[in-house]
Amino acid sequence: MPTAKLKDRVYNGPAVSFKKGKVATLYEANAMGHPVRLAISIDNAALNSLDMPAPGPRSPRCLFL
């Protein structure tokens, strides 16, 4: 059974511009190479520049990217 250190199983994508801020991705695999985590990091500047949803039947907790 192959094993790998955690730092060798976590892959960070580059931070890229999104709206008025930055976003980045992270992918983690287990010791067998199977995916166990996918994350998207959005900084405050990007979050604050998102469009607010229009009033209507949609959930007020939706983000419109």
C-alpha cells in the first residue's frame, strides 16, 4: 500500500483575479491517490464585490458568481 506525506498529497492552485479580489483552489488526495477534499478560497475583496441577488423566490443565501 503506497503512502505519502500530507504535504505531498495537497495541491494548491495559483491565486487568480476574480471580480475585485483573488480566488485559489486546493485539492487533497489520500495516501492511495483518491480525492478527499476540494476547496475554493475567496478573499474578502472578491466576496465584497459579488453582485447581490435580485429580490425574488431564490434563497437569500445564494452567491451569484
